[in-house]
Amino acid sequence: MPTVSEKERAIEAVRTLPDNATIQDAIERLCFIAKVEEGMRQSEEGHVVPHEEVKKQFLK
């Protein structure tokens, strides 16, 4: 199975936007995808905060 390049993934993300999408919409979509992928990478590497710790931080 061939891997898809980041450029190809970016093009596909922009291609799926509605016809009336703005440049800002495209930038937001690409930033969102990049942030999700970074979070997944961090999670896979074990760089996470336990759920209970997050709850404590929000209840301060």
C-alpha cells in the first residue's frame, strides 16, 4: 500500500472544502488536521495527561 505524502493529504483536505470556501477556511482546515495528527503522535508516544489530572486542573 503506497503512502500518501503530506502534500497530497493537504490537497485532498482543500479539495473537499465547499466551493465557496475562503483561503482562511483552507488554512483553518489544514491547521486543524496538523494539530490532530500532532496530538495523536504525542498520545502514541505516551505524552499524555491522565484524565483525573485534567479534571483537577479545570476545577481550580
